[in-house]
Amino acid sequence: MSQIESLTGGSGYPTFPVAPGYRVNVRSGPGTNYSIEKVLPYDASVTIRCQTDGQSVSGPYGTSNIWDCIGNGLFVSDAYVRTGVDGYVVNRCA
């Protein structure tokens, strides 16, 4: 398996760990005013398809207004995802 395949899990999208010790809400849009669609279990990882601006949220990785799209209409705050950078790591959502 190549380094790219191990990072993307073969999906073509990169996968990153969620902050340890947190059960993160998955929302229907990029803000806490959107409905909770599900809750990620402790020590989960997420595959980020695209990222978009949204409500600013403070979490274990700082304060960010970036939201990660992890599925069709499913978003988590980037403040809870360990991407290793402050900023975008994938393309912006269309």
C-alpha cells in the first residue's frame, strides 16, 4: 500500500482522527444550529470529502470556522479533527 493509499484509506479522500476522549456531533450543516444527525464514537476517524466555512467553534484543536464534510450533508467542526494544520487540507465544498 502506498503512503497516499494509507492516508486516504483507498477512498481518494484523506482520513484524520477525531480528538481522543470526545464523542463528536455530526451535523446536517456547518454550524451548531443544524440538526445532529449522529454522534461519532470515542477515538473515531473521519474521511474529509471537502471543507467549508461555517460557524466558529472552539474545541481541543483551537477555534475554527472550518467545517469538514464527511458524507453527503454530514459535517463536523474542524476544531475536533486532528488535521495537523490550521486551515484547509482538502478542496472547498462546491
